[in-house]
Amino acid sequence: MAILGLFCSFLHRFIWGSPAAERETALDMLAELPDSKVKTVGADKGYDTRGFVESCRGLGVTPHVAQNNKRPGGSAIDGRTTRHTGYQASMKVRKRIEEGFG
């Protein structure tokens, strides 16, 4: 599914109200992805929670989530993810996509 298709599907399913509902909707969508060798998901620092990161890994999806180092307990994203060049590339692309939304 193309990025735009995932985004439109997310908007269609999203329950406006809470960040937790947004993360739950994202996890539901990730669970529906077909099996493939490599799956990643990029997201802003609002998704940097232990629950979301662990759930992604449980689904076989590598979370390329922006680190929220100001969060109590620090970021849930650790060196297993940040040491890879793919993570750095995802952060650059994610920033460019968000700029399109103002």
C-alpha cells in the first residue's frame, strides 16, 4: 500500500480525541500489513512510548519513531534502532513529510 493510501486509511479510521487512540489505530493498521522481510514505521515523538515501541517490535515492525528524550524515563527508542543508517534516513524523510502539513 502506498504512503498516501496508508495516510488516508489512517484518517478514515482515526478516532479523534486522544494520543492513545491514535497509537492504537496505527498498531491496528500495522497488524494488517502483509508479511514481508522488512517493515518499518515512521512517526513523531508522540509515538515514543514503551507500549507502542514494544508492540511494533512484537508485530515484526521496526519503529522509526522520533526520540522524545524529555519524557520521564527517557526515550523508548534505543541503540538497536538508532545505530542504523535507515533510522537516520527515516528521520529526514519524516521531517520533510511533516513540513508539507505546516
